[in-house]
Amino acid sequence: MFTALINRSKTPTRWQKIPWDDPDFSRRMLAEHLTQAHDLASRRLSIIDQHVRWIHHAILHEQPAKLLDLGCGPGFYSRRLSALGHMCTGIDFSPASIAYAREQDPVSAYVHGSVLDVEYGSGYDLVLLIYGELNAFSPEDAEDIVQKAFAALKPGGKLLLEVHPAGLVERVGQEAPSWYTAEQGLFSDQPYLCLTEAVYDGSRAISNHYVFAAESGAMQQYTSMLQRYTDDDYRALLDAFATVTFFPSLDGGSAAGDLFVIVAEKAAG
Ligand SMILES: C[S@@+](CC[C@H](N)C(=O)[O-])C[C@H]1O[C@@H](n2cnc3c(N)ncnc32)[C@H](O)[C@@H]1O
């Protein structure tokens, strides 16, 4: 029964993500986005309200703007920014999140697809990629996203990244193994046991979740990864931009520790 676990591979050869785009997984993930009990998938709405206020005042200077929200999830940010008069497009490959976003927010445009494949369009004042999602892409894919965002911005437009500091990625990769059981949850609609084990390989945190179905004992492995970047690595990634400014948080307040904000501005032309 535990052979698969004993033979587990802790360091995948290819970059791995959790299956946000799988229909059943995305349905269960949507519940995690919507809950106001924790901030695991999206921040609680009271926090998102503060972020949106800061983006509207400090980044967009209260001027109507054309915005692209990459990995928009259920559209919490786009919906609020549209309500403030901005013209928003969100892209996400989670079918449940995009269906929810479209249902709740008929004003913004929502595109179902991968940010690696979908055409972004052009003429944006602001492109967002928040909640540490840049770190969840391989460095090559992160470069592609930044290049596509750069091309989609108008002269003087801004790319806003909310990213993890290097130390956080190291800590995640060095977390002690842990486990929990659930009657139902993110990994299954049926009872399961989840064992989690992390590895830090010098540049990436790799979190492996081994999920055992309570009935059959069958194991399924889910792996998520975070790429470590130093501040200089982030600056190098953004070297096509005219200016790169670091902010401690997405609400204008002091550093929250796990995330910080980089705003890269394209030359005015
Ligand atoms: C941590 S959640 C954040 C959602 C939203 N930005 C928020 O803060 O509420 C990351 C989102 O990125 C999306 N995502 C991850 N990889 C993606 C890809 N390749 N293309 C499109 N969306 C992706 C996931 O489906 C998920 O909705």
C-alpha cells in the first residue's frame, strides 16, 4: 500500500504546478478562494479592498485605466477595479474561477486560458500578477510572461508584480513534514489523508503533497514549486523597463513578510 510513497520522487525533473486548471480541482479551489476563514487561495475581501484602494490611488492616481489581471482567479480585484471606472480584462485557466468571475462581474472581460498561451492584447496602462504567482512559474515561463506583459503595455504603462522574497522561498522549502486528514477538501470530495514534505534545492522550494484516499488507500501526488529570486534577480528579469520600484506591500503599509510589490514602468515613448 505504501510502495508508491516509499518510491516517491521529491525533486521533479520538470517544473510542476498544482492542477488549478482541472475542472474538479478548480471547483474545490473556488471554495478556498471564496472562504473568509483563511487567505490561502485569495486574501480575505477586507484585505483585497485595501489593496484595490492602494492600486487605484497610488498606482493609477484615480485616472480611468485599461488593466490586465493575469491569474485573476474569481475576479476579486478586476471586479472592484471595474467598479472604480477602470476597464479590466482578467485571464485565468481555472474554469470554475472564470465561470464565477463572469457571473459576478458582467463589466470586466474574462478570458479562460493559460497566461502562457493567451494573447494579451495591447494598450494597457497596468498589468497585474499578484499573490506570489510569478514565483510559481519556471524561470523561463516567468520571462515569457514578463515579455508578453511588456509588449502589451502602452508607453508609460506599468507591470505590478507581487512576489515572494528569497528568504520566504527558502523557508517554505525547509518546512518540517506535516499531515492532516479531511472528510472532504481541496484534494478530494471524499475522505483523505494528506502528507506534505518540502525540499529546498538551492533555487526552488518544492512542496510535495501525497494524498491517500481513505477508502482505497490509493495515493496521488501533487507538487507545487516556488522559484527563489533575489532583489537583483527581479531587477534583471525586468531590465526592459525604464524604472523598477519596490514597495513593501500591496496596501501601502509596512512589509507583511511573505510578499512584496515591484512596479516596473515602461519608458514613456
Ligand atoms: C494564488 S491564486 C490568486 C488569484 C487572484 N489573483 C487573487 O489574488 O485573488 C493564483 C491564480 O493563478 C491562476 N493560474 C496559475 N497558473 C496559471 C496559468 N498558467 N494561466 C492562467 N492562470 C493561472 C490560478 O488558476 C489561480 O487562480
